[in-house]
Amino acid sequence: MSMLIDRINENSKLYGSVSIEKDAEGFVTEEEVSLFRAIGESEFYSVMRTKQFSFWRRSAKVKYFAKNLEETIKFANKAFTTDIVAVLEIIVRKDILVRIGDFTNVDTTLFRTGTVEIHPEHLDEFNNSIIEIIHRY
């Protein structure tokens, strides 16, 4: 069974609605999963140019991804995240993500639907599993 998600976050800088056909688990299809990442300007231009994620010298030891767009936008609008300029939707292969992702939720108060961590040793495989990257916010 699928549901149509069409929400506008009235309290954010979101400029339009997001309409994506998803099933009850939040998957785009049975083979694909949508993840969301709030990013700064340098990472935004790098990802949009290369269609891949990378680790910067000063970046975190893992890449964090959220499972929900609205939660990611709320995170991006927090006062302590002033360097966030965009939220990306990353559609990846489900079979790869299940095998390489760390599903330990890092912040259950903000990311109620969960988060996924990608560790450095799995970043190349994660990048190879990317189907599409969409600028959502």
C-alpha cells in the first residue's frame, strides 16, 4: 500500500511541496530507500558536482542521514545549524544500505523516525548505490 506525501513546512524556508510516492515504511520502492542530509555550502557544491559524498579534513568521522524530510528541515532550521544551506534527498539501493548502514539513532528527540550512519570504510559502496540526489530545501 502506498501513500502520497505532500507536505509544506510552514515554519521553514521550504519553497514548495514535496510529492513522492512512498510505501508505509518510507521507501520509494521495494528496492530503493530515501535518505535526507542537511549540508553546508561546500558539501552542497561538491555533492551536486560529483554526485558523491566524501569526507573532508574537518568533517565528522561518519556521514549522518535522516529517514524523514520534515525532521531534517527542522534540524536545518535550528539556531545551532547556521551553516546549513540545503537539504538533499538521496535515493539509494535498499539492499546495499541494509548491509552497510549503521542504524543506531543518534538523536531520538529530533529524528524520531531514525537516522543512518555511513562509516568511512563503506562510503565508496554507499556512493555506488546512489540512484538519485535531489535538492529538496
